Amino acid sequence: MDMTTVGDTGLLDTLQHEVAVFARRAEQTRLGGVGQVRNSMDRAAYLLLNRLDKEGPMGVKALAASMGIDSSTVTRQVAPLVDTGLVKRTSHPEDGRAVVLQLSPRGLSRLEEVRSSRRQLMAELTQDWAPEEREAFCSLLTRFNTALSARMAAAPEAPTPS
């Protein structure tokens, strides 16, 4: 079903273009091409560390479910974080056979460094915005991300090649 109406086409074209530019600029910033190098952290690493910080220690399956991604993806993305000491693998307190992932003190320190740098960048980029504009932008961006996440969750999985 076509969700566009006659008057929406130009606006939707602008929206899709601006989202594409935003994605490119966000990636450049993450890679240190804009702003400060300490801003740089792999997107997957940032999201995983952030989730562990906000929700606490959890197993791979729970982490995958909370992020809306596959367990094998989490396992692959967590491995370098464990290797570099940003995440610790510990035994589950009730079931010693199960593994729990936990943000290490080093991981929390690195996450805070990146957050601080990104907060500074956001402050600089929106320094001439009124507080209401910042709030509106956050609200709309959250709504957009929620809709995108819901769409991704509802999409059938792509068939695996045989």
C-alpha cells in the first residue's frame, strides 16, 4: 500500500535525503572525521556498552533480545569488547554454567569518555537552539527510531542462501 499522498512526495523526498545525509555525517563523526578522536567508537560497541550500563549484567540472549538483534551477532560483537577488557564474562549467580556479560570498570570509563565527547558535540551543534527545539528534535528522533525499530522487528527474516 502506498502511504504517500500527492502533497507528501516532495517532503518525503527531503526527509529521506536528510536521513541519508545524517547517517553519513554521523558515521564520519564516529570515525573521528569531525569533532574529536575520542568520539570514535564502533557503533555496535557503543550500543552494547550503553545497553549493559543502562540495564546491568545479562546473558547474550537477553542482550540480543533487548537490542532487537540476533544472538550470534551479539556474540560476534561482544568478543572484541571482552578481548580489550571493556566487557567481562562472569558466571550467572544462580546457574554457574550460564555466562553473564557485564560492563567492566574500564568499559564504563571508555563509555563515559565517548558520551562526554558526544554530549559536547551535541551541545556545540545545537548551541543556538532553544531548549524547546532540542526537546522537539529528541522527541521526533525517538519517535522515528521507534517506528523504524518496530518495522524492522515486524519484517520477515531474509531467506538464508542454500
